[in-house]
Amino acid sequence: MEKENYLKEFEEISDLNSKIKETLNRIPLGSDIYVNFLKSYTYLKESENLYKIGKLEKAKTKLASAQFLNEKLFSQIKDSLKSFYSPEKIREWKNLYNEALNLSSSSSVIVVIKDERVLKVLRNGRVFKLYSVEFGKNPLSKKTKSGDLATPEGRYKITEKKGFGRTKYYLALLLNYPNEEDKRRFEEAKRKGLIPKNSKIGGLIEIHGDGGLGIDWTQGCVALSNEDMKDLYNLSFVGMPVYIIGSVGNNDVLSNLEEEKIWKNSKNS
């Protein structure tokens, strides 16, 4: 009976762990959450191996550790998504995306969408090219200061094309971060005490190569695989408009969470 209970609990926790992985594959939630997922997965595999060699009590201890981390992950992901998909942010992002679409009737425009992990090149009101991208280690946050590992959001433009020998990456497109809106928001955040008074705003935000790693790893830049970066580099030009937004509101990750489809096995459901 004890073994049957263990196997039932293992199956439930393993199923939840798989659903967490599926969620992390769909939306960039940051390195801290990903590290906790890896720990949970490791505990789960260790538990399985201990059970196979007859060490049931030790297997149950590892399984309990996996369950504890799964509950922590549930709380982290729920809080992150609720904050990210606020109605105010969705309205702002949709307005920026529509602005980019309208602008693309007269100029090619780059749009980066965080929750879809994509970079789109728009032409004539349509998607002309589509590339997978990676972000800073704090991907869902809007950059506010140097060292926050977040990718900025807003209206930008390419100020320099960096070819071979002019960048440490495989080609790069330098953006005009911080722009005037970034500077205004930065000073306001300091006045309100949201960031330390001695914070610096940062800079050197690029769209660059050496990506394709499958994780968010940059200091706040947008990374593409070298093959895609070469293609984008050839399409781009100095002065090209670049819009970076969080979402266009069509990602159903949060609605699935609220309906308990993803988290139906969690004790927090």
C-alpha cells in the first residue's frame, strides 16, 4: 500500500513538473524560476532512482522536496504572470504594436515581442520576417537601470550597424537606449524611491548574434542565432524603427493558469 501511494504521488508531481516545463518553454519567466524548476526536476529523478533500488523512505524524502519546489514555482509563476499581463500594460503594448503596423506601410519596422520570444520585421502592414530571440536574465521586466538584467520596452531605432570586428558578438545593431522616455522614467523612479539614488541608467543595448541557446542569458540585449542575425543585419538600416513590447495580448498562458488547466494537480489550485 505504501508503494502504491508513493507511485500515485510520484505520477501527480511528475505530471505537474512537465506542465511547468511546458509553461517555461512558452514564455520567458527568468533564470530564478528556471533554476528552481531544474532543482525540482532533479529531486524528482533522484526520487525515481531511489525507488528503483528499493530505498523507499529516501525516495519519499526527495519526492517531498520536489513537491515543495513545485508549490514555490506555482506561486512565483502565478505572481509573475498576473503582474506582467495587467490590463494597463496590455493596452499600452497593443497601441505600440498597432503604431508599428501603421508605420510599416512606409518603412520596414522591427517589433520584438517578449512573451512570444520573437522578433518580427514588418513591411506593408504585414509580417515579412520572423525570428526566435532570447533576452536578458530578467526577461519580463522593463529595464529601469544598469545591472537589472532586463530588456527595455518602448520605441527605439537603430543607431549603428556593427559588422565583424566592431562587436564582441556575431554582428550587432545598436539601439538608442536610453532615449528621452527612458531617462524621464529613470529619474521619476529615483524620485519615488523605486530604485537607489546612486543607480545608473545603463546603455549599450543591442540586437546581436551568438543566440540560439534556448535560455535567456544576455545583460538586457536581444539575441538571435548567427544565421538569423546575418539575415536581419542585411535587412536593417541605420534609423530603422524598433519597437520592444511585452505582449500583444494573445498568449493564453495566464488564462490557462486561472482556469487551473496547467495547475490542476497543485495543492494551491
